[in-house]
Amino acid sequence: MAEPRSTMIDPAIEDLLDKVDSKFSLVTLAAKRGRQINSYFNQLGEGLGAIVPPQVSSVARKPLSIALEEIAASKVRAGVPVETAEPGEVELVEVVDSTDDPAGDPPASS
């Protein structure tokens, strides 16, 4: 029996859309988390430790691919915008602690 053809996107887009409200929130969440992961890798040598490291072990090298894997694993989700220390900057990504939601279910939409 022939092996199913793999897609270009891993994890599959259908799996990712099950974790968020819409495709627009998926794009926003993945972009924001990808920037956070990129900032984490850039500040590694400085020892600042202000940014949360990647929450999944991945063979991917690109921050956006890692962010999509985190979304598929329910490790990050879109949170309520919270004002950060810097004026005008709004945090949109909430990193989920594995002890908060043991079932790994996505948050209920309101």
C-alpha cells in the first residue's frame, strides 16, 4: 500500500484551525509567537531571560515553524490583551503551562 503523501505544512492547517477561533487569529498568534521565539534566540548569549523559550522540542529551525508546532500542541493560545511595561505595546500571546490545563483542550470561545 502506498504511503500517504506528506503536505508542505506540518502540522496540518486543519489541526491548527481547530485550536483557534479563525484563520485570522491563527496568523496573528503565530506571527506574534514567532517574533517572541526569534527574540529569545537573539538574546540567548546576553542572559536576559525575559522571553519564554520554545515550549516544544522541534527539528524546525525557523521561529514561525516552531510557533505553529506550539499552537498545534496547545502550548500557546491567544490571550486577552494586557498592557505591558512599555506604553503602547500589547501582549497577545499567552504561554500555557502544562499544569494549567491537563487535558490540553483549547480555551472555550466566548
